[in-house]
Amino acid sequence: MKNVLLFLWLLCSLVLMWCGSSGASVGTDTDNVMLTADQQTDTYKIYTTETFDAAVADGKRVVLNFRASRCPTCTSVSNDILANQAALPTDVVVLEVDYDKYPAVKERYNVVQQTTFAFIDANWEYVETI
């Protein structure tokens, strides 16, 4: 889990310093669209209770990426996740959670702002929120 935390911390740091992406794109800073169904991969998916349950049932560690369509930083982070998916461990799946659509999920994981990550291990246990 520490490798995933380090990866995401570095990713967020790069986004904040550089605010750009060189790979696949969710949107630009002026086009803050959410991840679409055709952009989903094995390691980066749209959050639903079904995708969460399936990931945990498959023994994956889950990273919930809370983001809002109005947030340019969220878009940059999502772009970087898409561009760097190969660096994620094979037992990790990142689920993009619509910040405005899932208030109960935000509350469960103590999320108070978008561009927040919550880490859940393969035993459905909450690890931490950053």
C-alpha cells in the first residue's frame, strides 16, 4: 500500500507543479469532463457500487479518486492517472467517484473536498484518506 500512496502522492505533486498531461486525456483545464465509459480500463474505472464490489471481490486494493467536473485540478489528476496506469501495481484499481453524486461515500471515508483519495484494502477495510 505504501507504493500506491507514494505513487499517488508523487502524481498529485507533479500535477500541482506542472498542471498538464502528456497521455490520454479526460479533459483539459477548460473542459472538465468526468471519465467516460469508453475511457475505462482494467485499472481505472467509474465508481459504482458494482465496480467497487467487483474490485474487492477480485481481491484488488481500491483507490477512490473523488473528483468534480468543475475542478481543473481533478481533471489534471485524472489525466495523469490515465497516462500512467502502467505504473500501478496489478492488484490496484482506481475508481473515479463523482464528488457530487455520492454523498454517502464521501461521508463514509471522511472526504470533505474533491481531489481526495481514499484507500481500501482487499478485505474491504478502510486504510486512509489523503
